[in-house]
Amino acid sequence: MNLNRRILSCIILLFLLALICIIGVLEKEKLPVSGRAVKKDAGKKIALTFDDGPHPFYTQQLLKGLKERDVKVTFFITGKNVEAYPEIVREIHADGHLIGNHTYNHTQLSSRNQESFKQEIIKTNEAIRKVTGEDTIYVRPPYGSWNKEFEKELNMFPVLWTIDPLDWCSSDVSCIVKNVCARADENDIILMHDQYKTTVTAALKIVDRLTEKGFEFVTVDELMFD
């Protein structure tokens, strides 16, 4: 009798355990899918880029604001400014921003200056390497003029842009911010210039607003190769 009771007790216990498991599975199915949101989706990637620098004052203001926001951007710098302000270039590099080539004298490529244009890129690469200890493979040709043959000859990737707010000819911060934020979309590349106080103010406001909208700021290499 005792044996029969033990067997019956085991059967009842197993039945209860099975019932608990079934109920648990059913309840899990009813739960909202928000349980999967523990892994936060990556934001829409967008790149902020700055040409012509570094500037002896405004670039450092920009770097401070970017560091406070933990945002990385891309600087396309001229060779003459690398040599004039090497300490700022080192700061850009130390902060983890991507550095690209913007020729030595901000020269526009034409049919008559192909060789000298190429030499400006080489000279700027050497200046950047001397200051940072690293090579750069990204180039922003001034005014967007480029020769695809240089990509193989120089082993460099040209980086143009999709949004140009013309910040260099505007002193209206709100206009620059509105121009960019109204047009911003995933994988856009924003062109700005760290030579102006209004640009620095506008750029940081753009970062704040687009971050609130779910954008993630990345360097251009992440857009090109990810």
C-alpha cells in the first residue's frame, strides 16, 4: 500500500510539474515582444564631416563639444594647416576622430593641374603621417573634383557628401540646423567647415537634435565599409 501511494504521489508530482511548464510556456507566448528590446537596436547611422581645418580656435571648441557628447566625426584637413597646427591634429587623432586628406592648399582639380594636385595629396598624407604616426586612405577633393585613376595610383578613397548646408556663407545658426535636420536620412554624409563659430554652434545643435531622433553619428569609414 505504501508503495502504491508513493507511485501515485510521484505520478501526481510529475503531472503538476508538467502542468507548471505548460502554463509557463503559454504565459511566455502572451508576453509582448518588448522582451526582445533589451538588445537596443542600433541607430540610423549618419556621418558629420568637417573640411578645411583645423582652425586654431574653433576646432578645439568643436572637439570639446563632441567629447562631451561622445560623438566621433571625420575631419578632412589641409596639409598647410596640419603643419601650422600639429597639436590640434594630434588632439583630433587622440580623441578617436577619423582624419582625411583635403589636399595641401585646398586646390581644385582641373585638366591642367593633374600632377600637381596629386603631389598635394601625397604631401598632405606625409604631413598627417608625421603628426599622427598613421596613414590616411580617405580624401575629400575640394569642390568634389576628382579623377578616378588616382584611386588606384594613390590607394585612396574619395569621400563626397549628400547634405551641404552652405555653413561657410551663413551666420544664421538656426537656418543651418534646420537645413540639415530637415533633410537628414540614414547613411547621409553632412558637409561642414570647422572654420567658423556659427558652424561649431550649429554642428553641436545638429548632433543633439539628430541624436534625439535616433541617429547614430559615425565616421565615414563605417558608412563605406560596414
